[in-house]
Amino acid sequence: MSFFDEGDPPTRVTSRPARPRRPATASRPAARRPDRQRVRVRQAILLGGLVLLLILVIVGISSCVSSRKDRALKDYNRDVTAVISDSDAQVGKQFFQLMANGASEADQLQVQVSQLRQAADDDVKRASGFSVPDQMKPAQDNLLLVLNLRAEALEKIAGQLPAALGGRAKQEDAIKGIAGEMQEFLSSDVIYKVRVVPLIKEALNAEGITGQTISDSQFLDDIAWLSPALVGERLGQEATASGGTTAAPGLHGHGLLSTAVGDVTLQPGGVTNRVTVSNGATFAIKFANQGDNDERNVKVTIRIASGGKTIASQTKTIAQTKAKTEAAVDIPITQALPADAAIVDVSINKVPGEEKVDNNKSSYTVIFQR
């Protein structure tokens, strides 16, 4: 018996076949790797969106800046129109109306011209305060030159009027000086036309701005004012060939006798005259040559004012009046007359050699009824 026959029988071990092992990656689905081309497309879209947004922001800012610039240019053009229109209408027109009736306004002419000079100074200050875009600075410099020329000329004329009206030794020089200052008004008109207007237009065109009206300007109402003879005549001083004044020996002058509208003879002083009119009215004026000499080119002036503003002003020239003889003239007023109380001033312009002028004019308070 062998050794193995005597012991326990050997235990039989049955082994189970091992399961095949799954790869480690088989435990869960593998993550799909992004398509490289698709990633690039997304990146391109994102980048394009950012670029578009940036462009829109830039365009928006540029549009705002452009709109602000256009508005500033238009506003400046409107400011120029306002100040130059005021200079022409409220200063220039008023000045030449006063000068046209210079002889009848002799007592107050210097004061009135000085007031207009102050208004011209105010126009200079007003223009100096404008908000001026860079493109308009050349136009602004010339605009200020225009307005300063007008203000300075008015100041000099106001200073020369007493001598021109007073029959003083320097009367001839004063009249010539006033005529010379009229050249400054002409220069201001020329500078405005050939410099201010083209420079404003150039700035507007450069920005593509259309549909804007650029104001014209004319301060000097007639180039004839450059003549000392005309200045002397309007101031009641008959000019000689050398520009001075002369008068024949003896008394000179006129006296106002009456002023009537229709069948109503106006009463001066504090009397309130009531006159029925439709639109305008014709004023019948009687006066007399009270001197020893016949007079030529005698001017009769009527001015109507209400609320401190001149409503109408007309002057009619009588070719000749005879010494010691009455004369008459009808002056029609075509403007609509105010319903409120108006002041009607009638005057016979001073003639050369006339010394007594307190009876040359009269003032009436009139209510024009419809």
C-alpha cells in the first residue's frame, strides 16, 4: 500500500473559468471629441458678432458727433442771420431815416444817433458771445469786423453832427467827415458779401449741409450818401462846390402854419385829435416863407410814431418857395395807421442861413379811428 492509499482522498478543486476583462474604456461611453471645423465656425460667428457690435457702436458714436456738428453749424448760421438782420433793420434803417430828416431833427439828431451807436455796440457784444464751430471761425472774424465798422462809424458821425448842424467854422470839415464815414458802412456791406457769406457757405457745404438760407446784408441804403453835397443837403446845409455852405444876405426860413387830415385841422400841444381814416391818410400841410429870399429844394417831412416806434416817415421836396409867400403840400401816408394814440411830427427842414427854427415844426397827438 502506498502512502497515498492510507490517507484521505485528495480534495478536488474545480476552478471557474475567468470572465474576460472589459477594457477600461468600456465601463462608460467615450466623450465625443468636438468637430474641429464646427468649433472654428462658432468662433468665427462669435468674432463676427463682436466686430459687428463694435462697428455699430462706432457708427452710433460717429452719427451722434456728426449730428451735433451739423446742428452747431446750423445754429451759428441762424445766429448770424439774427444779428445781421437786427443791424440792418434796427440800426441802419433807423439811422438813414433820421439822416434823411436831419434838418428837422437837428435838436435831437446827435442823441438819436448816439442811441443807435449803442445798439450797434450791443450787436458786437451779442456776436462776440456766439458759440462758434471751428469751421466757422474765419466767418466769425469777418462778421465782427463788419459790426465793429458800423458801430465805430456811428460813433464818429454822432461826434461830428453838432459842428455839421451848428454853422460853426468847422462845418465844412464835419460834413465831409460824415460823408467819409459812410464809406465805412459801404465797406461793411462789401466785407459781409464777399467774406462772411462765402465762408459760411463753404463750411456748410464741407459737411454736406443743404437747405440753409444765408442772410444778405445792406446797411448803406444809397451810395449817394458818400457825397458831402447830399449829406449837407439832408442836414439842411446847402453845399457849395467846395463842400461848404452859403446863403444870400437877408433873412431866411419858413414857418409851419397848419396841418390837416381831411376836414380836421390838427391842434398841437396836449390836445388829442380824433381822425377817421380807412387805411392810410393824406396830410395837407401849409407853411410860409417868412424870409427875404426865395428858397430852393425845401423839404417838408412828416413822421408818425406809436409806442416809441416809427410807423411811417415821408419827405416831400418843394422846388421853390417865394419870399413872404405861403406854400402848401400834400403828403400821403399809405401805411396802416395805429389804432392807439400816435404822435405826428411835421417839420419844414432848415434852409441855409436860417437861424430861427422853433416855428418850423409841430407835434400832434392823434387817434386814428376806423
